Amino acid sequence: MGNARNIAFWVVLLILVMALFQLFSGGQTTTSSRSLSYSEFIERVDAGQVSGVTLDGERIVVRASDGNTYVAIKPQGEVVTEALTRDLIAKGVDVQAEPQAQSGFMSLLSLWLPFIVLIGIWLFFMNRMQGGGRGGAMGFGKSRAKLLTEKQGRVTFDDVAGIDEAKEELEEIVEFLRNPQKFSRLGGKIPKGALLVGPPGTGKTLLARAIAGEAGVPFFTISGSDFVEMFVGVGASRVRDMFEQAKKNAPCIVFIDEIDAVGRARGVGMGGGNDEREQTLNQLLVEMDGFEANEGVIIVAATNRKDVLDPALLRPGRFDRQIHVPNPDIKGREKILSVHARKVPLGPDVDLRTIARGSPGFSGADLMNLVNEAALMAARVGRRFVTMTDFEQAKDKVMMGAERRSMVLTDDQKEKTAYHEAGHAIVGMNLPKCDPVYKATIIPRGGALGMVVSLPEMDRLQMHKDEAKQRIAMTMAGKAAEIIKYGEEGVSSGPVGDIQQASGLARAMVMRWGMSDKIGNIDYSEAHEGYQGNTAGFSVSAETKQAIEGEVKSLIDEGYETARRILLEKADDFERLAKGLLEYETLTGDEIRKVIAGEALGGSDDGDKPASGGGTTSIAAIPKTRARAPKPGSDPEPAPL
């Protein structure tokens, strides 16, 4: 729209310039002729050198016999004009008369019109430079909020699934806008703001679009980064302008996405009170709940970093409601899958509940990506609809990475990988608090040469001490398996990912979760930023540091000994599973149990099985630690020697 206006402006300007050029050039054609005095004109008429004249007011345009044109000015008076006309006709001169060129007003207008046009163009440009146009040279102080109008692709609450509690909170705000009397008759006031808080991909922006589709009121949308500019005071100016627009369109909704870009706590970092971002935040706080009330303007904001927001921004009166948008549970995942599968032709064997149960911890964005990957895989092989096999392959790709079948492994590397992954699987299946083994593979995926994936039977909300210990044991089972099979000197660099993950989990137990009797219920993680694998920077005594590292080592050693004991006790199962992985490369949980029991796999075609990829991976929702370990049990490629 803005480009069309700019093009139209330049077209009009070009036409005006051409008109002015024509005006001036036209005037010059009449005045560029040679002048002739009235006496010379009479002499030439008497001499027969004039073939014709044109009488134009006081001017006489003389056409000479030699083809030249002259201009003479005749004396004023009607008597002179009549006498001159008779003499010219009598001498055979062709006489033509033109109407009076212009009245006094039109003559004055033609004289001043070019100046008026030029002044108008100058005023137009000055208006744009001073902010009269939002895209002008000086228009950076204007708000960049866009009025959302979704004539096509309109999103409603029917398109939002899996976050029912958050949806109910926002449905009440929409109802307030539609029918305010229902609440105001009991003294209720419309909420001034709602803050959507949740991990990335849970549907915060989608919820905001659903509000726009349901509310039926003006909906302005802007990103938090749009307020921040290199010029001092620009952010505050944009906040003021945004609220001015909102007040003109009240009742309305203003959605600020990623508000943490502008709403971070003040007084933190460089800049102090004069920091541009802090001044923008100050203006936002004043506009939301300051001396002048903004009636009918509701602010909806979204962030996944509530911990960094300024406390003044979070108090009631500014954001009256803080709505948590979590990752969906199994019922929510099934609803989300059904929403995204509406436009996908599903095969008769597809069970969305089974897919939802096998994807714990997935966000709404992850599930949308899962459905899309399944559709792409079905299209790749030329199917007319998406089958359950496509969903299984897509889930493996999302969870474990794409297969790297082009990677050539030697027989020795494949064998070591098979025994390594068999160790993870055997220990995981013999520890009751470990999640059930979902799949094992020795096909390289991503940076892993092999992988064992375990999935919880239900969504995990907590981690208990015995569960954490058994998970460490399952993680260390890969190294224990290699040592049992090949000896201390035959161990490879494959367990590096297992060691990183076990160390991160053990440090979380000791330093954050209070699961060590020697260390006690003290959170040491804040005293040592980035404590995973790095012991520098402790702000505690050397004795405490030594005690923490001793407890971490004790937990890992205990897990290793548990894994070693189980593998020695289940030596036959361990050997059978390793050979089964060498033969089939990929085994599901049921197939693993059949291989251990010595049963045939029943004609399963390796090409038709869902392909998977590599180490031990648990998709359970583990409480977050500061350690950023790789996927549990993933085995990176050995570094070249």
C-alpha cells in the first residue's frame, strides 16, 4: 500500500513538472518572436511586406511575406483598432482576430500558479520529514503497530487445542469486550493486561491471533524489538504513539510479542537509568497504568522469559493476569494433532492417541512439525494418504535426527556400537524406574553412531532420587558394556556423551535438588555459573567444592557399578541383543524382548520398519538443570586419529 502511494506521488509530480514546462515553453513561443514598433509595422504594410496579421488584444502578430513573424503593440482605443482594420483589409492583408487572452484574475492565476504548486510540493515533503507520514525520513518516532485484519486465514479458538485453561482465561476477556455489561453491573472492571508465559512453541502467538479472530474489535500487533532504536527517545515516542492509536480505536487489543526485548528489569547491565531500553519501559509502564487511564485498551503480551521482566511490569494494574501456556499433556497433544491433521488425508491405521502417547514433552510446534514431516514422507514415496508408518518415521526423525545411511562403518565399529547400545537397552529394561525402551538402533543419526530411546508411559512432572540414580546407571551402561566385552584397554571414545549427561544429572542432584546427605539442602548452582564440566569460578570454600565433586563422582561410580552388575547377571541377554542389533540394525521395544527371549521376529522386513537412529535418549520431561548435556547416551563419532 505504501509503495503504491509513493509511485502515485512521483507520477503526479512528473505530470506537474511537465505541465509547468509546457506553460513556460508556451509563453516563450509568443515572446520569442522578434518585436516590431508600430511605425515600422505601418511602413511594412504600406510597402506590401505583410501577408497577414492576428489581432490579439493589444498585440499584433505580424506574418511577413518572407515567412518571418513579428510582434507589435498597437495604441489603445477602439477608434485606432477600427481604422487599422479598414486599412489592412483595403490593402489586401489577411486579418484574423483572437479573443481576449485572459481576464485580470486568470492572468494573475497563470502568473502565480507555478509558485503555488512548488510551495505545495515543499510543504508536502516537510510534512513527511517531520513525521506526518509513518514511512517518512523522520517518521521513526511513530509506532510500528499493525492493525490485524484477517479476511483470509482467520484463526479462532476452535483452532487452538491442548491449552484449555489458558484459552478459558482469554475467552473471558473476549466476552468482556463483547458484553461488558455482564461484568460491570457487578462492579467488575475489564482487565488491563494479560501476559502469556510459556516455553517456545506452545502456542502463545496463536492464542493472540485467536483473540483477534474472536473479539471483533481492532487488534494491533507489534514486536517488543520494534520499540528499540538507535536514537534516544524513539522507543518512548513509539509507545506514546501506539497508545494514541489504541485510544482512538478503543475498545481494542494491543498484542506485544516477545515483550522481554523491551521489558527487562531496570538497573541491570550497562547504561543505568539513561539507557534507551529503560526509558522505553518507563513510558510503557506509565501508559499502562499512569496518571491518565487508558479505558478500553487491553494489552496482551507473550514471553518465554518471565524471570527477566521488570517487577513493575508484572504487578496487578498492568498485567492483571499471567496466563501460563505449558507444553500439552497427552489429551492436549491428541487435540493438537487432530487440529493439524485436518488438512492431511489420514490412512485407516492412523491412531492419533497412540501418536500422542508416544510424544511426551512435545510442544504444539513440535506436533505441527511431526504432522508435516509425516505428510512429506508419505508424498516422497508416492502415497495418497499418510499412514502410521509415516508418523513413526517422522517421530524418529524429529526425536533422533535424520538417518545417515550413506555413512560407511567398518565391521569393528558396527560391532562396538551394537554392544554399546545393547548395554543401554539391557540395563534400562532391568531397572524398574527407567522409562520403557522404545527403540534401539545402530544406524548413525545426527552426530550419533547409535541410539537407544526410552519413552515414559505418562507425562513426567518430577524426578525422584531413585529414578535419577537408575537413569545414571542406564546412561553409564554403554561404557560398562564396552569394558565387559573388550576390556579396559578396548574402550572407545563413544561414551563421551554418556559421561557428559551423567555428570550433568549427578551435579543437578547434588547442587540443586538437595539429594546428597553430605552437601545438604543448599543450592550451590548460583554460586557457580555454568558448573557443567567446569570447576572454575566456585564462590565456596575448597572443602565444599571437594565435597561436591566427591559426591558427584560417588553417584556416577555407583551408577556404573549398578550397570556392570546387571550386564554380568544378564550376560546371555546382553549377547543376544547385541547380535540382534548387528543383524537387524533397528529394533523396537517389542522386538528387543523377542530377540532376548530367542523368538523369531516374524517376517519383519527391515525396509518396512520405521527407521531410527542412535545412544540412549529419554524423552521424559526432566526438571531443568544448568547442565546442557547432549541427548542421554548419544554417542558422537570418534574423532579422527
